[in-house]
Amino acid sequence: MEHKDLLSNLLVRGVEHIYPTKEFLEKRLHENEPLRLYVGYDPTGPTLHIGHGITLLKLRDFQLLGHKIIMLIGDFTAMIGDPTDKSAARVKLNREQVLENCKAYKEQASAIIDFGGENPAELLFNSEWHSKLSFADVVELSSHFTVQRLMERDMFQNRVKEEKPVYLHELMYPLMQGYDSVAMKVDGEVGGNDQTFNMLAGRTLMKDLSQKEKFVLSTKLLVDSSGKKMGKTEGNMVALSDTPEDMFGKVMRWSDEMIVSGFEICTRIPMDQVDEIEKKLASGENPRDFKLELAYEITKQFKGEEAAQQGKDHFKTVIQSGEKPEEIIKLQPSVYDIVTVLKEAGFASSNSDARRAIDGGGVKVNDEKVTDHEYMVQAGDVVQKGKRFFVEIA
């Protein structure tokens, strides 16, 4: 890819906003000195998912242009818990849980960014500096923010209205994430647009403590047809640990409205091709073929070309033909009722979605149609939704 195309990818593709301005970052990119920037990932779950993949792709855009990128594991901040978009405080994790969760992160990220070669990505853990802060240090950091500013966040305002608690440690989270920028002496930070408040806290601390203007690049989020963010909280996560068959199949279940944004932010096929796909969809062409292409490109992006073909072949021979797969994935649900099983298997996005599937006659257990929302499955049962989705109960 030519330099100008790489630069366009970096500044425009999948970008929601750039602080302080796009022109500021563009000017910095044209200077001869490489920029140092990062994305932070709190290990609150045992796998990275496609939402993380979007920011990894943006990191790669910078890396391909010769800039110094950092993948930061928030092993300290994960124990505090990012309150972003949460209607209640997160369940706090201990250090053992956090370290167990992030075991596979580097390997999964390696599908996108390069930890070797002439310009290797760095892997850092923020406990390296946060665990050394004294209480006096934390008080000093706090002095750079007002309570009013920290309480501006919608989820805090909503909790106050609903008379739900807002805990002090949740207010501290943006300070701690902001301090990461100071500790690593970065020029900038990349993150999803839901992280904008936290990233701008880093801008504040960089100005006050380092007398440096830090850029922030926020990326678009992958959202479903209802506008909800795709991820583990919503139960519609495409995990980077998924098999090629599962990854391909999950993308094929996306709504048609997600096709264009999926190509833009989850792949790196040329944007003129994405624009052409958008025009064809608008003219009434069948979205199925474009979704097949999207599923192939995403699986190839994160799993490799051979895996993408494997996922495609499985989808066509097992899912589209309606045959049962030779090997059916197993699930040990938290509760053995059919609604929970459908949700935890990823066959339904919510309890109400699962009930609608049952009411529509699309759910079977051991080839027998289920009509009772409270039906209890047992170990060894095979649960089927429609012609495509099978799971064996463990």
C-alpha cells in the first residue's frame, strides 16, 4: 500500500474524532520523528474480541508508517474497573483473575500487530507504575480534576437520578488511565469512542504534568442494528479466540445494516471497494453475498486465509445445507433452562430474543420442538436454533 493510502487509512478510516484536531495529528505525522502511542486493554475477560481488533488495526496503521506502538495491559486498572457505560459498579477482580485473563492477549494481538522485526510493538503492564504510587501521589493526581468534571459522565448522572450508588474508586478510574500517558511519555492514544472521557483525562495530565500536547484518536464502534456496542456485555461478542467456523458464522448473523461499517472498521480492503459495496447495497443488490465476503475478510484478518476458507466451507456445507455438523460445540450453561442456554450459546442476544425464537417455533432439543420458556435441558442434549446453530449441553 502506498504511503498516502496508509496515511488516509490512519487519519480517516474508522475514525470518530481526533483531538485536539485532525490537522494537529497530520502535522505531527509529517515530522521526521516517530510518534509514540498506545492502546490500553483492561483484562476483564479471558479473550480479546473484535472490538479490540478495531483498535489493534488502527495501531497497525501507525506501525506500518514507522511509529512506535504500545499495547498496554491494564492489569492494575482492571482491578479498579472502568465504569464506562455501566449502570452499576463493576464486580472487582483480584490480581490472580486479571493475570489469568490476559494470558492469551499477546498471541491474539499478534495476528494484527508485529511484536518482532525492525519496528516491534511494545507490551507493557500498568501495574509497573501504578503499584508504586503513594497515597500522596494519588491526592496530587486528583488535584488536577474537579468532582463536577468527573460527574459529567452520563452513567453517573443516570445513577444519581435512579438513586444508585456512585463509588469513589469509579471516579478515580479516569485519573489512573490518564496517568498511563504520563508514565509512558507518549505522544498519543488510540481507543474506541466510548473511551473518549478517559483518554481526554490523559490529555489533561500530560498538559499539566509534562507540558505536552497529547493527541487522542477515537475510533468508531461496531454496533448492532439496535445501536448497542458489540461485546461481551451485550452477549454478541465475536471473540478472537473463536474457531474460524464460529467467527465466520457469527459475522453471518450480523444484521444487513452492519455490512458497510464492518468492512470499514474490521477489515482493510480498499475503501473504494467499500464505497462500491455501499452503492450496490443501496441499489437493491442481495446483501447475502456481501455478508459472505465480509465474514471471509474478517476471519482472514484475524485467523489467516486458510482459516477463512475453512470457515466459509463449513458455513456452506453445514449451515446453508441444513446438515448437522459432525462435531457440535459443547456448552456448560450457568443455568440449564432453555432461555439461558440460547443466550449463553450466542444464539440469542437477550432473554426476550430467546423467547421470541421459542415462540416462533425455531428451537429444538434432540430434534423435538420446544414451546416452553422454562424448559430445562440436561447434559448430553443437543439444542438447535433454526437450521444453522447447534450446541451440545455439557
